[in-house]
Amino acid sequence: MRWPTPAVGGARPTAGDRQNRPVPVEQITDPDDVRIADYRALTDVELRTRWEPPHGLFIAEGELVLRRALRAGYPPRSFLVDAKRVDQLGDLDTGDAPVYAATPQVLQEATGFHVHRGVLASFHRKPLPTAAEVLAGARRAVILEDVNNHTNLGAIFRAVAALGIDAVLLSPSCADPLYRRSVRVSMGEVFAVPYARLEPWPAGLTQVQAAGFTVLALTPAPDAVPIQTLTAAQRARAALLMGAEGAGLTAAAMAASDVRVVIPMRRGVDSLNVAAATAVAAWELGRDDPV
């Protein structure tokens, strides 16, 4: 943060000093203030989709998520906080990014919702790596087709981060992992797992296979292989191919896979939510790994 310039002949504030000094802030009293344009109408998905990626930014909500974004090396553009929570940021070194403070009412009018966590930040995006780059260091991967629900996407990233998946590949029609809701639901774990867009689709799956992965298409089809019976060779470098909620995988994606796999169900249930299915499948593939 922009700590006050020390007096002539004085020492620059240390990290310990910073924890005990007030955070310099700029007060916002008008929800239409141009300084907080990054935070306008955060609940309008269409508007945010047209605003954030083209401007190279994303929004982090909540102190935990904000801190994880900083640790992951995303450069902050600005911070917008409830005036009563400013001291929560006092120990952070955020460079020259301005800190704006406002009342809960101003925050709500600007963002379009009650910011009950009281802390928002706007960050610069990093350039996305290529599919080849994220696969190069991966043992297991998850590939998502048409997953455009931000809640599901965030839950998937949280699950794969916890369960040993090293990379995520997204079809061109998948939602933005850095959309605020996805980031929040993932609890910031979207920053922990390398991801890339896989194009063209589904022909790009040949890139995954050429990198040595076995593409496992998750499907409730009765003739699919139960996931717990996969061979050691099929598990060795596995890429789980998951489809959208309801529709599942397209026929073209299914045809491009190596093995069709099913999670056995009970009580007549035909399938799980895509995030839950991803978690179960990822756990099964890694169940013998040392923790």
C-alpha cells in the first residue's frame, strides 16, 4: 500500500510498523465515482463479461480470496472496502494500488449487491498459458466442455486443487474462471491450478493425447467402464473429460475420447452434479497417492 513518505532523514516504515499504522485511503461518497468504475454492477453477468476480460481485469471478493490472489502474483489495480474494515488490509504490501473506502450503502449502490464480506479488489489478469504449457508439468488433468455455470466452475477448481489435479483445460464455450462468483466459490483456488483454453474443439483433444494422456469421458452410459476398474496404464496420466450440467458431453467430444467411464450410482440416480462428479472422479484416480 502507499504508506506515507517518511520525514527527511527518517527510515522507511518496516513491515512491523505497517501493521500498526493506519492504511491511507481515499474516501468514496458517490457510487458513480469514476475511480471505482471497475466495481460497477458486479451482479450483471453480461455487462461484466463484456467489461472484465477486454480490460484485462477481474474482481476478488473477500479478504481470503484477495490475499490468495496477491500470493499468486496477480498485480492489484485497486481495493474497495467497507470503511470499518480498512485495518484488515494494514499488513499487505500492495504497491501503488489505491485503496478506496465507502459506507455499506455506497458499496451496495455501486456494486449492485450487499458486500457482506466488506472487501473487494480489482486485479490485472495474467496472460493465459497454452494447453501444451499447462500439460507439460501435469500428471493428471480435467477437461471441461461447455461448463458455463460460474458456481459449478468455481466448485470444480476448488475440488481439483484439493484432490491432486495438476491442470484444467476449458472448451471455448466454458465460463470465465476469473469471474467474481467463480473465484469466490473456489475460495481463491482458481489461482492455484494452471488452466488454459483448448482449441479447436473437440479436435484439440488430440493435443492432450499426443502429450501422453488417456482421455476419460465421464458418462452415465450403461456400457461405460466403472471408474474404479480402470487399469494402471489408464490411470497413469489421466485426463478427465467432463460435460455441462444436464446436457453432458457432446457426441463429438465423446467420440474423441479414449475410454468412456462411469461413476456407479445407487437408488436409481443417474448422475451427479458436474462439480461433485469431478471431485469423486479426481479422488478415485488419486486415492493411492501419498498425501
